[in-house]
Amino acid sequence: MELLWQRPRRKTLVDWPEDVNTRLDVLVRAAAAAGEQTSRSQVLAALVTAAEVSPAAIAELLHSYRQMAADALEADNVREDLPSVRSPGRTRTKR
């Protein structure tokens, strides 16, 4: 049986706030804490495939995101209780 996660790949450039990027890293660390070996792209793909394909549901998600305070993710983005995960590939430097 062919699995969706093994299908041909497509690179996608995502431009989003730094806190959202950090949140994705925290989600990867949470998966690692649950015993999963995964990547940022697999976490994103899982979230996209789990989203309800309903105009009202997507509109509600967008509205909630657009109304978030600038510091809304701060507490979760510094989770010391989660393991650190080193992503493969080049290390990015902070500007």
C-alpha cells in the first residue's frame, strides 16, 4: 500500500512570524517527547491534512490567528520540559 507521506515531494516557501516558526520547532520537540522521530515538514503536513475542509472552519482559524496578541505563543515557545531536537541540514544563523 502506498502511503501519503511517501508520495513525491514539493518544496514550499513559507513566510511567517518568527514566533510561529519557533512554535513549529516546539511541536517537533513535543513529538520527540512522545517518542516520535519526525521533521518540521511532517508536522506541517500532519496539521494540514487534519484541518477540516470547511470554509467556515478555515475562516474561524484565520480569524483566531489574526486576532492573536503578539506575545500569544511566548509561554509555549520556551518549553524547557521538552527535549531538544537537532534538525538535519544546514544550521541557520540568527540575524
